[in-house]
Amino acid sequence: MNLSSTLWRLIIILLSFPIERGPLLPAGCQRFNGSGYLTVKPAPLFLIGSNLTVYCRIPTCQRSFTISLQLNSKTVASRKKVNCTTMMFSLFNVQEPNSILRCKLMNVVVAGLDLQGGLPPDKPENVLCEMSRSSDFITCSWERGRETHIHTTYNISLHGENGTQMLLDQIQDAAEITIPRAKLDENNTHQLNIAAYNHFGSSRSDPFSLCVKDIVIPETPRIMQIEFGHNSKAALLQWKTSGSSESLRSDVRLRTDYGSWEVGEGTEPTEGLIQVDGLRPLTDYEFKMRTCSSPGSNSSKRSFCSKWSTSVGGKSPGKGPSQQMHVWRMLGGLGTGGLRLVTVLWKPPSPDDYSGAVQNYEIFLGNDQKQEVTCPAALSRCSLQVPAELRALSISAVTSYGTSPPADVPLGRSGNFGPILRELAPAANGSSVLVSWSWPGNRHPSTSGEEPLHYMLEWTSVPVAELQWQKVAKDQNSTFIRGLSAGVRYNVSLYAVTTRGVSAPSSGLVYSKEQKPASGPSMSVLVHESGRIRIQWDELPVVKQQGFITNYTIYLQTLDSSNTKLSVTVLGSGPRPLWLDCPEGALALQLTASTSAGEGQRGKRICSQPERPAVGLLIVAVFIVTLFIAIIANLMCWRCVRQRIKQKCMSWGPAWLHENLPKLGNSNAIRLLEQYGSEPSFSFTHSDPPLSPISFISQEERDDVYPTVHVDMSHVGSGPTAETPVPTSDSGTVRGDSLHVSYKPQIATSAQLGEEWKETEDEQRDVPSYGEEDKCVFGGLLGAFLPSAEVDFSDPPLGPTLSSVGGLLWAETPETTSLLNGGFLLGRRGTENEVEADSPSLDLQQGEIMTADTEDTCLSQRTVETTLTGGYFPQAARHCGTHRGSRDDEKDTNKQDHLHY
């Protein structure tokens, strides 16, 4: 005993081991003991739709167990107990032709029975007998009607014209019979009868008249060859028949993958050929055909067709694209060499239009198609440089089974306006937009001799993304743009392509579905005053707007205990920056943007307080101004600074502004006239008397008439002497004419002379001495900022100073000065090197008392000769250095009057 037999024995024992008083069974199987039996009334073979009664009997009485019945594994509910061994079940309107009954006791099948249902045969109809001209048999067929589900027998009888039975035959479950041609008389008419019967009934067909010459059909054709066209959409069948093919038409049937036969769309280009269209590439096909003749002389007046030929199979090849691609372009700027950058856009051919795969795309430049550019199959756009004058180019798709027809890409512009976008309406689904357009007035291309070819619609999202486009037929004025995203702004443009080129675009912005803004704008406070505030905000980025902004809402909230809340709405196109009235105190502000979909999220919250007065800045400004005024005031207190400022102002202004006119009240001539009354009185007190005639005399006569005064000038003091020489005569005397002495006859009272003397002292106090080298030491308030700072205003003296002419001339000292009376020096007391002197002196310019610093000497030790040119004592002005000249300039009001009698 080998191992395999041992295993099989073990498996059989396990399957036979009793579990719950029964052996092990495979799934779906039931135990059967066959102890009972089933009875069906009227019978197990029944007419479909009948009611049946079934009895299940068991050999022994089983009171504690129930008997059940299953019909096709379904328990029958209608039952009745006859006795302890028999149970009756009722089946109503049984429609199943084949059923199984099982009687069960304690889940054990005790009996089983098969039910067979059936129907009586229908009347045979549409009897047809046919035979080919060369055939030895006649084939007769009929239609059986509905299925009987049981065996049905057909009796066929053929009788001659005289009633003689020529054929009697019987077939079962068939719808066709073959009759030998030899049993018929081809010149006579015969009658054919068909009778059908089975267990449930019988039927008989109508008599059929059979004449051999009327039932002849064309010979069965044979398919010789199948040829598929280049585009794989058609197959050309070459067929042949043994008989004549004249006056015959062909019918074709085809199927794929052993499916059902379908009628093919066939045409007959020539005799013996039939073309079947509507095929798919790379598909296995099976073809069969038949030929039909025109109606004959038989009573049926029907056409006769041959039998179907033997089927022939073949596989259609792949096809190349048959339609032009949809193409467009993007124009770039002109480059070097007169070339323009052009990006050609295309949509791949439809997969239904070709088989295989696209190998590449070919772009042809110009109409001659000699210049060719090849682009990879994976691309849907290609950039190339073309001549600027090129008006168009073409593109084709190359597949493994062919090339698509070239599609023209227009590059030139027509120079005319195109259609105008009339409406950009979002659709209800939120992913489409209806675009409609129209031609305004007389702008239609037909009015200008152009022929419209099609429209081109392009759109791109904002910010700019990849360009999308769509070709629209020329007879349309609206279309849908599909596949858009909600909350994305799109820029839509429409072009009209005509025979002259591409028109100008018409553009518009649209959302397929507006949404609320994704965020709030960024806001800033420019000015916050008491009771109003000026704010400014930035425009939201387009990607966050998600719709057309209709308005903005500003939310204000006070930060004090009142917690007042306000909101202000402004239009989306309103002014910016914006002034708003607001509550007093600190504020919190937020801003939102709204679209047609609603209000968006609030922006960042900012806080602002009203601007407070700049107290600190004001204090600093006041301090700076005060300090500046103090410095200016301190500077004005210094004589040297004041003198320099006055000189600088006088040098900047015109000469007439600082020219000092002589004072009429100091005129000696007026005083003498008033004193002696020799001249008539005038209404105006200070007017000069009439001038006397002037006569010219020679130099010699003048020397005789006017005496010459010799003055010896001795150097007084230790101060520096004048460096500029005084013009002198050969004898060493100073010439009066060389001194440029101007004088007028003036009479000054002692009081007036005293006042002038006082003014002179004030001026002397304002002018520093020459021995101090005109240095100003900054003290006082400015000294705190500039300690030990000195300003040197010293200038070299312009020439010697004449202290006095006429009587005695001496250097003046500020210690002691006597008054003048009547033009003569009445008395002088002073200490010059501990020496006192009293002597007469000449009157100076209009009573002016000249002073000099102790170290300043106007003239060196020499004799000054002054010639008197009138009846009065000559008056001369001293020529001093820069400082004396400055004081003389200030005293121009004391210039002498030149009166010549």
C-alpha cells in the first residue's frame, strides 16, 4: 500500500464520520435518504401558468416533526396536513418551465421531483422556399413562433396540382427542411403544408404555393479579399459569384470580437467590389455578404437574395489624422535682423481621429512649405523666430499612420476692429462663463471685402498664468468657457480671423463665481486729530480679492470706558487717503473689503491716539530763540561789533542811503545873519541867506589876500604816528588846498557847541583807542560760551590826522576839552605829559570837537601851512587813520557849508 492510497482512505473516513447523526457533506449539499415520495397533480409535465397541487408522503408517522416543501430552493408557504404521514402543498400560476421540488423532514430531504412546464406550438408563418440555379435541393423555412419549452414535432407534406401527395416528412424542434429538387415538377405548381404539435396542442400553417422557377435565388457569393483604406475607416471587399452578377445588389454584415452581426454601411463602387464604412482602426472584424435580385414574376412580388457567404475576418490598420488641428499664436517683439519671436500654440488631434501615437509636429514657414521646423510630440507650443513680413505659417501632426492636413496660423493683422464683447455672464454652476459678442454697425468684415474664417477666444487668469484659448465657428456669436475656478479673475479677449488677418481684440474681466475676500486690506493712519482722522489703505492683491471690490467698511472703536463702536462704508472707487470724523480719544481701527458675495475678513487691527502738542519741541524752540536773541543783544552792546555791523550795512546799501546831509541849524552863516540882522528875516529860520556873486582870482592874488597860517605839530604821547604822509609844500608846510578843507561861514553858540562836544564824547566812547589795536574782547553773556575770544578789527591808518588848523593845532586827549566860542578856543585844560596849555584855536567843522586817543597822533612834528580862503577862519577836517576816517564818515552831517562871497 503506497502513501497516496493511505491518504485517500483517511479523507474518506473523515468525510464519513457521523456528526449529529450524519456524515460530513460539502458546502451546498443536503442529506437525502429517499424514504418518502412526491405526487403532483395534474402532472409533473404541466402547462405554464397552471396551478399545481403537491403531496409529500413519508413511510412512518412523525407527529413531532413537520414536513416542508421547497420549490427551486424556496419554501412553499401554502400547505395543509392530510395526516401524520402526508402533507399537501399548493402552487399557484407556475411560470417556470423547469423547476425542482424537494420534500424535507428534519432538514433531511426525503423525496424530490422535477417539474416540466410547456406551451402548445404556434402557427408556422412566413414560409419561404429557395434554391440556387445550380442547387439540387430546395430549402424551405418558416417561423416557429414562441418557444414551447418541450419537444415539438413538425409534419411537412407536399402535394401536386391534382392533390397527389409527393412528400411527407417529419422533423422535431426545427424551422427548416430540405426537399430534393428531383421530386418536384419544375413546370407545375405545388402546395406545401406544415403542421406542428406537442403534448399541449397542435397548429397548422397556411398552404404555400411552390413553383420551382419562382424560388430560384442568386448563387451564394464568396469574399475573395479584404482591403482597408489608408484612414482605416473603410474596408473594400472583393467578392465573386458563380452566376451572373448583373442586376444584383449586395448586403454586408459584420461583427467584432465574435459579437452579434450588424448590418454594414456598404456601397458598390464597381462590380465585384463593395466598400464598408464606419470602421474603427486596429480592430478585428468579421464580414459576410449576400446578393439579391430584383422582384420576379411570382405572386409574392418580392426580391430573392442569396444565402450568406462564408464569413471572412481581418484587422483594420491604424489611421492618420483626418482633421486640421486647432492652432493659435502669441506674437513677440521684433528682434535683431528684422526677426519676430512667435509662439505657436496647438491642440493635439482628437484620439478618435487617428490611431497609434503622435511622433512629432511639423511647422512650415511660407506657402511653399520648404522651410520646416520640427517640435517634439510632448509639447503643445513651440517658439521660433520668423521674418517680420511673414503673414502666416502652417502646422501638421505626424503620427505612425499618417499626417494631419496642415492648419494655417495667421500672423498678420487685418487693421480693422473686431467684434465687441457684449456680455460676460457667469453660469450657475460656478465653473463656466457665457461669452457673447456682436459686430457694431458697419464693422462686419463683409462690408470691407473680407471673408470671416472663425473667431478665436483666449483667456488667462490674473495674475497672468498659462494662456488658454478656444476656436469658435464663424456663424456663432456666443460660447461657453468651461473649467474655470471660483474666486479667480480672468481676462477674456476675442479676435476675429479673416482672410486679411487678425482683428484688434475686445477684452474684459470676469469671475466665474465671486467669493468673499480672503483677507482685509492693510490700513495705516496718516493724521489723527481731535475729532477726525485721516487713513489710507493698500489695494488687496488680486488673488485675495476673489471678486470685484464693491465697497470698504472701516470699523472704529474707542479704547476708553465708553467702548463706542462705529462703522463707515465707502465705495470701492472712493478717494484714498480719506478723512473721517471720529470720537475723541484713542481708537482701534479695522478695515474689510466686500464683493457681491459678501464682506470679507477684517484686516489687522491698529490703534491710534490723537496727536498731542509738541510741548518739548516748543520749549526747545523757545530756548533756541531766546538764546539767539540774547547773543544778538550781547553783541549789540559791544561798540566794536556795533560799529562793524553799521559799516557792513552801509557798504551793502546805496551811497545815498548813508550820506549825511549838513544840519542847517549848525550853519555859521545863518547864525551871523540872525545875530547882526544885516540880512532880511526869512520865514524859515534855518534857511541860508542869498549867495553873493563869485569872482575868480589867480594864485598870486589869493596868496596876497588870504594869510597863511603856520602850525607846528609836535608829537604828543607815545602812540604810533600816522604812516600815510600829508601833502606838503617845498618849505615843509601843509598846503590848505592839499588838505581838501571845505568850510562855510558858521556861527555856533556855546550851548550848541557843548551839545556837539557831548555827542563827540559819546562817539569817542563807542570807538576803541588805536593803542588797543581795535580788538574786541567778548564778555558778558557771550563770554560764557566763548571765553578769552578776541576779534581784531585793526586796520592801518590811511594818513596823518589834523587836529586843528588856524590858531594853534594840537593832539587832543579825552581828559579835558574846552568849549569854543565864536570860532575861537576860549580855554583848554588838559594833562599831556603833565603840561597844561591855554591858547587860542581855530573852530573845527561846524563846531565839531575832534578827539583822539592818547596814543593816536594825527600829524607828525612839522609845520602845517593852511591858506585861508575867506573872511572866516578856515575849517579843516582831520585826516586820520581808518578809525578816524570812520568817525569822520559818521559826522558827515557836520560838513562845512562852502560860501563864497
